[in-house]
Amino acid sequence: MNAFAFDTHASVKRMTAAGMTEAQAEAITDLVREVQGIVAGDLATKADLKALEALLRSEIAGVETSLRSEIASLDASLRSEIAALDASLRSEIVALRSEITALDTSLRSEIERVETSLRSEIVAGDASLRSEIAALRSDVKAEIADAKTDIMKWMVGTMLVQTGLILGLMKLFQ
């Protein structure tokens, strides 16, 4: 629909009244109609704008629906991946706990074995040391007894010599 109403007959009459030839007036009128057709083809009417608005609203609604659907799909996918990772991590944690428990049991067993072995070695070492100490005591007692005997012999000998000297000196001075 033309945006402008253009009366070509009235236009030609005005131009011929102004001194133009009828051919010139018709040529100019045709030219104006042609330009009006070109311009009118580029002009949008209210109806055109309303139709474009409806089309754009429809496309926006379609894009919005599509985006909402993609977001929901991505959300579900991410939630699924998170749940799978959570399950995997929980499984690994359970496995690690099991390994830690087995390692703990093994280490406790090894500690008990080493402790028993060390206690046995300590008892054997203690018995050996006690035996050596008893033997040393016996040797020391024997050596002390021998030393006492030797000292007694020397003392008795020294007393006898002193007594003999005293008696000899007494006879000599008498």
C-alpha cells in the first residue's frame, strides 16, 4: 500500500498552468510516481512494524525456549557427571579406607612381632648379663678371699718377724 496519495492529473494540470509543456509535466509526474514507488517500497507501515514485532517476539520466544532447553539439558548432564564423580570418589575413599585398614593391621602385626622378638632378646640378654654378673661376683669374691689370705699371711709373717726382732733385741739388751 502506498504511503502517499499522489494525484497525477492534478499535478500535470498545475505544471502546465505554470508554463511547462504537457510532455514535460507528464515526464516529471511519472518520475515523481516512480520515486514515490521506490520510497514507498522501503517505507514500513504500522502493519509492517506490527508484523515484524510479532515475528521477532516469536523468534525470541523460540530462542528463549531453545536456550532454556539447552540449559536444562546441560544442567542435567552436569548433575549426572557430578553424581558419577561423587560416586567414583566415594568408591575410591572406601577402597583407600580398606587399604589403610589392611596396612594398619599389617603394621600392628609387624610391630607385635618385632616387640615380641625384642622382648625375647632382652630377656636372653638379661639372663646372660645376670649370669656374667654372677660369675664376676664369684670371681671377685674368690679374688678377695685370696687377697685376704695373702694379706693374712703377710700380716702373720710380718708379726712373726717383728716378734722375732723384738725378742732378739730384748735378748741383746739384757
